[in-house]
Amino acid sequence: FPAGLEPTARSWRAARRHYGQIFQRRYTAVGFILSNWKTNLPIVLPWLVLSLLFDGLQALPFPELSEIFHSPWADVVFFVAFLVFLMLAFPPLVKVLWGCRPLPAGPLHDRLKAFSSKLGFSPEIYLWPLFEGQVLTAAVLGIVPGLRYLLITPALLEALTTDELNSVLAHEIGHVKHRHLLLYMALFLGFSLFAGAVVKHLPYLVLSSDIFYRLLPYIPAAPENALGIAVAVPLLILMLFYFRFVFGYFIRHFERQADAYVFQAMGTGWPLISAFEKIGGNREEKNWHHFGIGERIDFLKRSELERDLVRRHARKLRMALLFYGIGLAAAVIGLQHVDSGKLAEGYEIRYAEAVLLQKARQEPENSLWFLYLGDFLQSRKLEQRAIHAYEEALKLTPMSAEINNNLAWLLLTAQDRALRDPERALALARTAARLKEHGYILDTLATAYWANGLLGQAVSAQMRAISLDPENRVYYQRQLERFRMQRYEDE
């Protein structure tokens, strides 16, 4: 198995013996792993197929396609394409990979089809071999009418009476009648739109955070990877929150609305209550996507006595969807109008400094990283920090012409005159000139002579710079004129 899939394969292989004991079914190790792959493949295959398709299209030599894929709406287009592909390809894919087979013709098939037709629903009915068909459950699969299937496990068919089966069927039909499958898609799309709007600003928020820079030295990863992690973690938390509380809220209430459809389909909820009594385990057990069996039974019993509960629940759900839509639109539009640049003004300085410091920590004997950091900070007028960076570089490589020259120049020209040190600058410039006689280094030396009142030596050094670097003669000539006309100010 590929390295990334090996742990999953090992866990499935380890579960094979216990699975066989519980469901009385013998599998070879390879057969059991393949069975699990077939069960899980429909979840990832549509996304994988579309990703490969989009990557392949981007690789084609057509600039117009490349522009489309790099447009602001590319992610939304991709997600919409994914949903469309999911609606068309997912149901038949699941049917095949999960080993579903048509419910055999006979009285049971005819009764279920007749009940469905009476409610204006005509799905194909398939036996669902989930956990060897021993689980008591059913599901409706597919949004497009021609690609819609009703899945029922054999155990459920054996356990329930005709009325109970009809009530379970009514529950699944209720999902279709109330367009819950389309609403699921809308909720997925809503999260994609909101997350896309959030992720546009997240990097700036992270880069403007002091916490990020405090933690960065302790993160065993490159700064760019640390930034990716710092952006991914809030997105993961947002996703967990959304699906646990927002999506979970709606899916629980969709299930309740589907339960309530039994009153419209059969006039009473007692057959479904009876089915729940047979299906349910712990009546008090709840989860994020279903009310507990006890809660569902209680709701049906109360609705049996007070039918207005069904209407009130439907009204509550409509209002919740309305508020969700308004809130989502307001959040997305509001985030689109946030000025990302103002979220972290100047972040590029701190981030670049953090990257260079990280490189310096990774290669503590390499003075180049401190040299680059000093150059960068000096270019941003962060002179005190630039001097500190040059000092660190000088400790590592005291005989570097570049480090001596750049520190000398900063000590001569710092805008903060309190940082200027002409005498030390002259010593550094002399060292640099001895190590590397080049025009720009001699220009620094000439400036250092001038700053220390040694005009004759300044002129000589500047003339030497002109002879070595005639391409920059104009600049050096201006320097000569400045030496002759101005007095160096060191206040």
C-alpha cells in the first residue's frame, strides 16, 4: 500500500477478526481491506476525479483556461462543479461499490412500490448490505429523480411489519418531499462560501498577531509552513464548529421533519413509533446529527395529540433557514469589503524578519542570514535592529568585507543620529577595503574619512573608487562635491 494509506490498511486488517466474530462472516485480509475501500471510496472518489480533471485542464496550453482557474471565483466554480458531479455520479457509484442489489420482485416489492407511488414517489428499491445487511436502517440516495434510490437493509425488512416498513419509507420520502437533500447541498455550499471569504483574510490576521511571532521560534517548521498551519487550524476549528452546531442543528431538525411526514403519509405516527421501539437501542443516547430515539418518540407522541406541533416545527425550521441565509449573505458580503491590507499593515517586515531569523537559527554558523536581515531592516529604516543583525553577522564572520562595509555605512548614515559612530565606522570601512577593494566599498571608506574630518583621504579614496568603478562615476563625483561643500553632522 502507498505510505499514506498503510496505517488505514493496518487498522482494517486488525479489525477483521472482530468483525467476523460480530457479523459471522469470514474474509481474507485482502478481501476485508478491499471491502472497506469499496465502502469508503464513494466519499473521496468524486473529489479526486474532479481534482484530477481540473489539474489536467490547467496543464493544457490554453491561457484562457489558466485565467479562469486563477480568477477569484475559481474555487466557487470548482465547488459547484463538485456538487453537480456529486448529484449525478454519487448515487450510481454508491449503488455499485456498496454492492446494493434490486429488491426481488414479489408481494413485498409491490407493496412498497404501491405505497411510494401513492405519495408521488417512485424510486428504485435496493437491498443495502451494510454490515452484512444486519443493521436496522434505511436511506434515500440521490437528488435527481432518475438517479434516486431507496436503500433498505435485509435486517430491517425482516424486523418490521408492513405498516412499520411503510412508516420508515414515509420518513425517507419526507426527506425528498421537504427537499432536505438539496438543503444539505446548500449548507455545504454555504460553508464553502463562508470559509472562502474567511480564508482570504486569515493569513493577514495571523501575520498581524503577536502570538504567531512569539510561537514561531518554537515551531519545528519553516515559517511558511508554520503560517500554513496557523491558517489551517482556525479553518479546521471553524469547520468542526459549523458542522457540529450549524449543520448539526439543521440535520437534526430535518430528521424530525421527516419523522413528522408520517402523519401526512399515514395519518398517524404510531407505526413509526413502533419501528423506533424495535430499531432503537439506548433511548437517551443522542448524537450531533440525530435527536435521541426517546426524543423522537416523544415528539411523535406529542404530535399525535397536538398536530399543530408539526406545523410549528416546520415554521421554526423555515425561519432558521431564513436567518441562516441572511446571516451567511451578510457575513460573506461583509468579509468581501474588509480591507485585508489594513488588517496587518507592515506585516511583511515582521514576517520577512521572522523568516531570516528562522534561517539563522537553522544555520547558526552562516553569517549570511544575519547580513541579509541587516540589509532588509536597514532598507525599512529599522536601524537599531539592523545594527544588531550586522553585529551578529560580524561575530560569526569578522573578516567579511560585506558585513564590515554595510555596518560602517549604517553607522555613518543612520537617520537616528544617536546611532551614528564615525570612528567605529572608519575602522570597519578600512577593514572592508583591505579585504575587498571595490568602488562601493571605497565610497564607504571615503565617507568615513570625511565624517572624521580627513578630507584629503576622503578625496583620494573617492578618486580610487571612480577609477575602479567608472560606470558609477556620476554618483562618485556628486559624493566628492558633497565632501568639499558640506560638513558632516554628528549631533
